[in-house]
Amino acid sequence: MAGRLIWPLPALLVWALAWGVFILLLSVGGSGVLALLLASVLGMAGSLLVSTNMRRLIVALGFPLSLAASGLAQVPAWAWLLPLAVLLALYPLNAWRDAPVFPTPADALRALAQHAPLTPGARVLDAGCGLGDGLLALRRSYPNVELHGLEWSWPLRAACGIRCPWARVRQGDIWRADWSPYAMVYVFQRPESMRRAHDKALAELAIGSWLVSLEFEVAGVAPTRRLQAPDGRFVWLYRIP
């Protein structure tokens, strides 16, 4: 929902909610450290609802920074490390080199199976699965395949596992993982990452397997297919020759 609200309204709503939780916990006798932690977690979870890296940082850090500036928090100095720890757990530093939490629209891959058919039981990997939106979209296209998700952030991996209990979701680095067991690897990365993804697919995927990218193409490489999602974005299909 927040992604459809005019900026900065999503940030204001998340900050207000975090402040409400903080004040409520203090009013019922909760400790300042616990109130700081839970309100910060809430604010950083809300950051997943906005669409760009800079806005995510603004939403995630808004509450702890405003609390620090207000001088209202009576907490030990070490407690201010808790919001930072939560931020690093949710958004590991190496994940920012890729594309943290770009959610796949629900119907973006609905035509994929018509153009890239897979046999029942084939393994499909969502590389950088985030909260699981890509896995949900893949399942709509391929109800009979074996879906796998790989995510570096362990809180996102845990949330994805809850949302997608039918998928095999694990925590790990998509660039170090072995892609060879998969008939298809789906990515929603950044333009700068696509050459690396294509090179890895060529090196590891079997002949006839697919690399599928939402929105971003591999510069200088002709796709096997190009589909258009209902929202106008393109889905780029590369079959391993």
C-alpha cells in the first residue's frame, strides 16, 4: 500500500506508527531499551514498503534519529547500537550492491510458462527472493515445478519462508551459490548486475536452461524472448545455447 502513496506520506505514516509503539510501551511500564528496539524494528520493517534504496534508508532511520534528536529516550549508550544491528540484519552491506527488496508484481510473470515451458518437477531458483513476491509470481506460472529461493538477509529469508512454505528458501549469497541444478533462474536485479548474472548463467546452467530477468536486460546480448508485463515492464528471457 505504501508504495502507492505519494512520497513522503509512507515515511510519515511509518514514523508515526513507530513513535506510537514507543510511547505506548513506555506508558505501560516497558523499558526504554525494549521500546527503542521494537519501535525501530517496526520502522525498518515499514521501509520494505517503499521502492528506492534512499527512501528505504530514510524510512528505516527516521524513528531512531528523531528519537535521538528529541532527547526523550532514557537508555544506555549501547542501546543505540540496536537499531544499527537491526538495519544491518535486514539490509546486509553486500546486498546493497545488488537490489534489496525489489518486489515482483503479482502478474508480471503470468505469460512466462507459454514462452519458456518447463517439465513438471523442474527446479526454479528465485535468486534474491526477498519477501517472496517473485516466488509467488513464479508459482502462478509454474504450479508443478520445484521452487527454490535464495536470500542474503536472514530476516527476509525467514519472512519469505513463512510466506512461501511450499518453496525451499535458504539464506545465502546468490553469486556464490551453484546455479547448475536449476532449469531456470529468475532475477530482479539492477542493470549493473545483469552482465554478471548472464556470465554466471552461461558458466553454470545446463544447455536449454533459462535466465529470466524482470525489467533489466543484459546489455549487448540478444534475448531469446522479450515479454511485456501488464504494468508495461519487460521480462527478458535468455536461453542457454
